[in-house]
Amino acid sequence: MKKVTWLLCFVFVLSMVSMAFASEDHDIKWGADVSEFKNLTLSHEADGIKYYAVSGETVCEISNVAVAKITYAFKGDKLYARIIDIDNAPDFEKVHNHFMKTFGKATAKQEGNWEIRKWTDGDVKIKLKDNKKENKVKFGMYYQKL
């Protein structure tokens, strides 16, 4: 039973990464209407963007990286971003290494307590943010066409 649970968690995380680079072949696409999503709870709105927490998601630990929270952002009710919070800063290196292997060297800058690394893949901008002072890590994928 444990192996099945781990397999399901792995498939979940893999599907989240795959959705981040959704193409015409996927059910959920960048720019999809908010009405196509279920289990969303509006968390806040800022600068014309509505942020929804994904309800009912469980925290899965894959390769010792725990996903704490997933947020979808919509511009004009169209999927604009996926933001994933990670429980702890030590996982930054694991996530950073994954993005380095996949997309190459990032541009980097410091904003307050946040160290921000950025990559671009086609129409998708990826940001990996690390705040060592608050022990937080998050990454976001943003559809630049919206």
C-alpha cells in the first residue's frame, strides 16, 4: 500500500510539472478559463490578478521535497501562473539543480530577503525564490502571453 501511495504522489508531482509546460495536447492549458478548474478558493486579488488556493491537495514528499501549498493565478479569468510553496529552504538546492539541468544557468538577483533565479522556456517564465532568513522557498511559472 505504501508503494502505491508513493507512486500516486510521484504521478501527482510529475503531472504538476507537466501542466506547467502545457501544450495543446493537455487538458489544462495556460490561458484556460477559471471555470474549467475545481477545488479553487479565492485567496486574494492584487493588480487585477486573482489568486486561488488549490483545495483538497495533499502534501506529498518526493525526493525529500515537500509541497506545502499550490496557488493558481488568473488574469482576466485566464490561467496566468502556478505558484508552489515548499516547506523549507534546504530543498532549494534540489529544486535549483533540477531547473539548472533542465533549463541551464539562471539569471539571479536579490530583492530584500529573497534571492530570485529566473529562466524562460518559450512563453513560460520560471522564478525560483529563496528566503533563507524566513526559511522559505517558492517557485512560480508564469505564462507571459497574458
